[in-house]
Amino acid sequence: MELEFRVFDSHEFRVDEDQDGTFAGVACQYGKKDSYGTTFHPGVFRRGIDKGSYAYLWMHSPFDPIGTFRADEQSNFLHIDGRYDDTARGRDARVMARSGSARELSVGFVRTDLPVWEKLAKMTDEERRDVLDNIRSAKLVEVSQITARMAAVPGSKLKTVRSALAALYTEAGELTLAERLAQYDREHGRDSEIAYRQEEERRKIRRARAAALLGLAAAGGGR
């Protein structure tokens, strides 16, 4: 199962002005298409929310928790409310949320509504698009606070950053669903939409990796 992320352009994030460190906000909106072309449908997290607390992270880093929250699915959105940790990182995140420099929310989730990839591979482009672009069931993993304006193009900037870092520090691992489908289409001589998207993504990752390497080389040369 693949962990995915989405950012929604929403101003519905409130941090209490008193000193108790509580916050509340909309982590996921339903019926709104994001930059990936996907749409979350009402009831998507009906079976994918735990009753206990979740970790509230900074920029999706599991090594950088800044608080905890509980989630509640409502008719048109996923609502969260929680409390910042009484730590330096938690206090800093709270200050940045209140100032506006980091007051966006991004949700991390795993889809639970997809058929096996072999079944998807045999679908037409139109059938695939309907399945892949409409998220009807998912398991919530975490919610993160991210810096301002990253939600202007939901998800894209975070995805670029993660791709560049992965290209620098890790070897190619297990194929993602999109990569599996693109590979299947290429092997079967099929000029599909997902194969085209994957080729474009590979080009972006290569450019990001080259830029990151140049940056590291420049930083090293300046010492």
C-alpha cells in the first residue's frame, strides 16, 4: 500500500489565542478536485479513522511530531482538533500557525478502494481514470502542518521535494502503482495516459536530482 499526500487550499484552520495550545481545522475537503486530478468523496474515511489520537507532524516528517489530534469525518470534509506539544518544536509550530507563515494542512493517507494492479492494467484509459481519480475509501495515517502557500497547487510542491530527496538518498525500491501500470503499458505497446505521465515525472525527478547535486557540490566547494 502506498502512502499518499494531499494539500487543500483552505483557510479553515484555527489556533486558539490562549495558552492551552489547541487547534482545529479541515484536513481534507470532499468533492473538490486537487492538482493531482483526484477527488475525495463523502464517506471516504468512514472506515479509515481510528478512535484514538494521531501524530500531528511538521512537513510530513515522522521524526518531527509537533502535537496530537483526533479526526472526525463530517458530511463535506474531514475535521481535526488537537493540541500542540509543550516542546520547543510544538511552540514554534503554534507561533508560525498564528502568524500565517505555516498555517496550511496536508493529509497523509493510504487508499483502500483500489483493485489489484493487474485488473487496473487491463482497463481502458477512461476506466482507469475513473478509478484512480475518485478516492472513495482510504485510511488516515497522519496530518501535517506545512508552510504557507504550498496549498496554492495542492500537493505538487511537497511531491517535488520528496522526489528530489528520494532520488538523492535512496535506490529505486518497489514500483508504485502508477509505475507498474506504465511499465505494463510500455511492454504491451500501449500509448496510455499514465505511461505519458510517468515519463514526465521521471524527467522532473532527473532535473530535480541534477539541481540538488549541483547545489550540494556548490555548498561543498564554498567551504
